[in-house]
Amino acid sequence: MAKSKTKRIDKLQIEEPKKNSKQTQPSSLETSIPKRLSILPLRDIIIFPNMIFPILIGRPSSLKAVSEALERDKFIFVSAQKSPFLEDIDYKDLYKFGTVAKIIQIIRLPNNLLKVLIEGFFQAKIVKRIPNDSFIEAEVKIIIQNYEDKDPKLQALIRRASELFNEYVKNDKNLPPEIINAFDSIVNPQQKLYYGAANIRTKLEAKQKILEQIDIFKQYLELNTLLTSEIEMMKLENEIDSKVQNSIQQNQRKYYIQEQIRALQQELGDDEGSSVQPDIAKLRAMLDMAKMPEHAKNKAEEELERLKKIHTMSPEYSTNRNYIEMLATVPWSNFTKDNFDIANAHRILDEDHYDLEKPKERILEYIAVLNLSGHLKKQILCFVGPPGVGKTSLAKSIARALGRNFVRFSLGGVRDEAEIRGHRRTYIGSMPGRIIQSMKKAGSVNPVILLDEIDKMSMDFRGDPSAALLEVLDPEQNIAFNDHYLEVDYDLSNVMFITTANVRHAIPVPLQDRMEIIELSSYLENDKLNIAKQHIFPKLLEEFGMSDLNITITDNAILKVIREYTREAGVRNLFRELSSILRKLAKDIVIEFENKYPAGTEKDRSILQVPECKKAIKRKKYVISEQKVEEYLKLPKFKERKDRLEDKVGVVTGLAWTSVGGEILQIEATIMPGAEKLTLTGKLGDVMKESAAAALSFVRSNYNELKIPKEFNSKKEIHIHVPEGAIPKDGPSAGITIAIALISAATGNPVIGDLAMTGEINLRGEVLAIGGLKEKLLAAKRLGISKVLIPEDNAIDLDDISDEIKTGLNIIPVRNIFEALKHTFNKPKPNKTK
């Protein structure tokens, strides 16, 4: 081993040798190595003593460790990481045993990388960690092993290691034979040991075990054990490879013979003889039972003939076989018998849904026409309404009333046209579209198919699925629907398609043209109460196994849940909250009676299986009251603030429509000294920003009629804010609200607190018509508003709104801002600015 000059002498701790061994005095190189060394973590490699290895370094901590080593006579301690995937290495992530090495050469590469050539010198271990924030540093102790070279036991271990290493290299095709000569030529036992360990291709943990032994005898035992294990593993791998090769050769021979037999059969005209494959016979039987139309049958026969000529081991065989199976299993002539009984349909709809009179009436009309004509190919229904109002369950009820099979699939997030039309058979993993898959699932040609969330489709480079649906939902075209996978026309005219959507304007216009849209509006408070009593609560009792118990819930308790724990258009959250109440009640019941009847606590018995316990539970009466609701559900989630109904300057309550029902919208305006500008906050959309600009222009141009000083905005900043700024807000119905807020801020007159309004305005102050009037009136009623201003053009819509909604609301149609001002303030407006 070459010796080098050093500046530091006698600084490194040296492991004491065993007492019964001959001690070797430390060399000058050993004693010149610094006591404190920087540590270089290694991924997936171990550097042994007497080994030269290049390392690519890029981590900042490793770069600093190398830089520090250059200051310490180029000595560094290298140790393997316990996990190669860790990027930020700490002291605990390293093996304590490693190698003291020296940096021989450094080459700087692009991207701040270093290529460092390192030579290992001594086996060593970390004895003490040294705190360092820049890199890992520690005190290191060199391990000096003392042994007799001529020791018989050591010589036997070395001879066995040589035999195993030779066999290992011969079995490993990736190692050159020259390694054997190099291994045999090494005389020093330690050098021979480390050379052999370094050239074994195995896991890092196995090599680390050799480095962690401080006795050369144990190191050779670890090496021999490792070599024996690797040799056995390679023999097993070679045996498996041999079997695979033999199998491939046999299959090739079998294929060649089968092709010869097929050629002879064709020459003899006996291709349809007794040698027909079982798969072919099975497919033939399936096609005979499918009762396919002529054009589909011809296609199936053509593919079956082609399948007979394809070898079973060919990938094309399974592709064609799957295609023929799909043709045979899709329903072609299997009809279910329709039930056109109007009374039965009316009963089922009433059982499944409360109220919804208009949708129910339209569905009964639909069934009545089906009764007379036997078919109705030009009617496709689309239920549009907020979540949780019963769109999907209505479709299920229609299928149940008609006695048809029901299939549902969601279009939400679908952006690939192939989801509708299917993939072409040339692609790997191709399959039919969802329409054909739904027909196969239904098993009949006249099912009810629900296309859910039709307003949530999107499009990208893979095509526009809404365009593909045009053929499906067009009664004039779907009689010959062509799926890319099926490749034959399929008749969808007997299918009853029903679609659902939350927002009408999000449905593509061409699709709207092909459907009859039925609006399902938000539920009233009374509706929710009756739905909870008649449908939700009984269903939950049965689901939780509590239907036999004497459990009741008061109307006030349900109303408390509706008002203070849910705020929605439908009843989904109401369902969840009532479920939570019953689960907590069930927990109380079980705890109470487990203590009284310990026999019921056995693992294989419920408390209801104990007769005495069951009788006691049934005798006891449980009433869920308002107090119980608050006890189980804790603090209310929604509390209406009473200060919202107070008269305030520059604060006006607007009404907005959302996909989940109506909502109130507080709009605030203030005028303050500053730069003359209009500031809008509250995450407003472009439409609302335009409404604000139009409202300000109207107020400025009509200052005289509004009795506002001409220079009310001179050297003033006008700030319009809509609270809850994290929620995006947009829509064409906030113009009148913003205008009234500006007028109130400019005059100092407070706006009536229990007044709400909705409507867009133009620059002349005319109030324009809006949509979603019913949902907006519901929102006003929920807040306790008594007076609502609506556009005069929407007065005709009041006839379609139930009296239950209008009761308690003073609904005033207005034509322009000046008419609205008559109902806005409690007192005449003084001629002053705020």
C-alpha cells in the first residue's frame, strides 16, 4: 500500500487487536489520517478497502463534504445509505461501518456535478457524531485486524472462497473470466476478501454484513455463505430459462404441425369436420341463439370463418374471439314486457317521491301515450335541477313503473369520444362504447338508460363526446347507431333515454334541441319536512335495523335540522344529518343494554339476539326532540344573523341563483376621500363588473333626478364589495342591487333591512328580466325577507310559482330604478353625500 505525506499525525483512533493475536504496529498512513472526517453517503454501492471507484456527486451536502475532505489531506469516510431513495440524509440514515478512503482525482462536470475518483484504504466505523449543519461529520475509528497468514482455518476458508468464486463467475454471464485470474493472483487475505466481495452482484445489505465483521474469519464465512446462496439462485434461474426455451420450441413445433393439418384439411375439403375447436363450436351456438338481424349475422359469420384460420396462440385470435362474443351477447331481439298501467305508475311515483307534481304529471302523460301507440320514439326526457332533488331516483321509478330494465352511467368528466362510440378494433385494449356496454348490461333492447350529469362533459384532443351523443339522442338517427368497435348498425330506437343535469345553460345547445327539458326546482321547507317523515326517516330505520324499535322524531326536531344544520336545494345533507342522529342513538341504546344484559356482548351475538334484551328495547320509547338534535349534532352549522335585516346605509340584499338553489347576496357600497376611481372586490366575474360600471354610469348621469349632488364622486373613491370574497360570483341579475347601494351611499339614506331585489339594469335605468325566480324567492323567504323587488317582465312567471312560496312575501314588480326607489327607503332622501 502506497504511503503518503501528511500534516496530521497520531490523530486517528485505532481499534485494539485481540489479546491472543499478534499485534501489528500502525503504519504512518494509518496514524496520519485525521480523527474527524467528513462523511460521503453512497447510494446502492459499497466501496471496500483496496478498491478504486468513481462517484458522481450532486447533493449540496456531499459537495461540502468533499470540499472539507480536500482540506484534510483528501481523506474522507464513505458509507452506504440504508435507503437509496432518501435525498436529505441524516446521521441515522447511514450504516455505521464503512471505509476510510482518499480522493485521487476530481473532475467538474456541467450542472454543478463532480466526478470524484476514490480509493478505499481501511475498514472503519463511526464512533461519535459531530454536530454540523452543512454536512455529516463524525469521529472515525480504523479497524486493524491481526491474524496469522498460515493459520490452517484461515487457509481453508480462503481455499473454499476461491472455489465458490470461480464457480460464481462461470455461472454469471455478465462477469468476464479474467476476474478469476485476478482473484487467484491476490496473496493478501484481506485484499482477496474485499476483491471477491466487490465483484458479487447482489444486494447492498448482504455486502454490508461483510464490512461490519471485525474478524477476518467471520468475514470469510459471510463471503462463502453469500457466494453459496448466489450460486444456488443462478442455478435455479438457469433451470427456469431452460424450461421457458423448451416450452417456446414445443409451441412453435405444435403451431407448425397444426398449420400442416389445417392445410391438409383444406385440400380434403374437411375444414368443418370433427377437428373443429371447442371455442368455435361454442361461438357458433351463441350466434345461433342471438337472433341477430341479417346484416349483423353476416358480419359475425365472416369473423367466425376468419377465426377458424387463426392459430390459438396468435394475439389476433383472442381479439377476434372477444369481438364475436360481444356481437353474440349484445341483445338484438330480447324485449321486456311494458306495464302501461297509469294507476300503477302513479302509485310507484308517489311511493318514491313527495310532491314533484309537474314532473310526475309529465311522466304519466308519457306513459299514457306509450299505452296508446306502443312506442314513443321522439321523446327524450331531461331532468334539470339542483343536486338532491330526485332526478336520478325519478328515472329509477319510471323504469320500475314500466317494468323495464334500468341502467345508469355518469357522463361527468367524460372527454373522450370513444367513451360513447367505442374504440376501433385495431387498437390494443379496444372495447365498445358505454352505450353498447349498457345495452349488454341491460340484456334487453328496450331498457331505460339514464345518462347522468350530461352538463358536466368536456372535450379535448380526443374528440367531443357531446357531438357523439347527438346520434344517440336523435330519434331520427339512433335507429342505426354505429359503434366503432361493433362495426355494425345497432337499433337504439326502443331505448328510453333519460338525462339529468344541474344547470341548463351548461348543456350543449344541439343536445338541448333533441330533449324535452323538465325543471325540478328546490324543495320548500315543508317539502323537506314531509320527505324526511315519509321517506328518509323510515328508510334509515330499516337500514340501521331499528324499524322494530319504538323510535319517533318530532316535527320541530326535523325543522331544526333543516334550518340550522343544512342549507341546500335538495335533501342529501338532511339525509346525512338524520343518519348521524340515528347512529348516535343506536350507540346509546347498545351501551345502555350491554350493561344490563352482559350476555349480549358475546362476539357472535347482538343484543337483539338476547330475548329479554330485545323485549326490553322494544318496550322503551325513544323520542328525538330538538334538545336531542343539538346534543347529537352539537353546535348548529348555520345561524341566520338578525343584523342582516337591519336598515343600513349602502348595504342592499340581492338574490342570486346557483346550481344548488337560491342564495342571498349582500352588496355593500361606500364613498370615501381618495383618488377618483371605482374599486370592485369580492372575486366578481366579468358580468358583475360590467353591471357595477353600468350602475355607476346611471347614477352619475341621473344625479339630478336622484337628488344627488353633481360632484358626489369628485375626488372620491367608490368601493363596491360583495362579502365572502373567496367564493367566485357572477351573473346578470345584480345591476339593480348595485345601483341602489350606490344611491344609498351617495345620499346617506339607509335601505330597508327586510328588502331584497334582483334584476339587471341598462344605462337608462330599466330593470331587465332574470332567470331562477323561484329559487331566489325561496332564498328570500328562508332569510325572513318580507318584500322583494323583481323585474316587471318576470311578473308573468309568478303564476308558475306555488302559493306556498309566495305566502308571506310582498313581491313588487318594477319597471325601472325610479319605481324601485319608491320601495327602498323608509324616509325621503336628503340632498347630501355621505
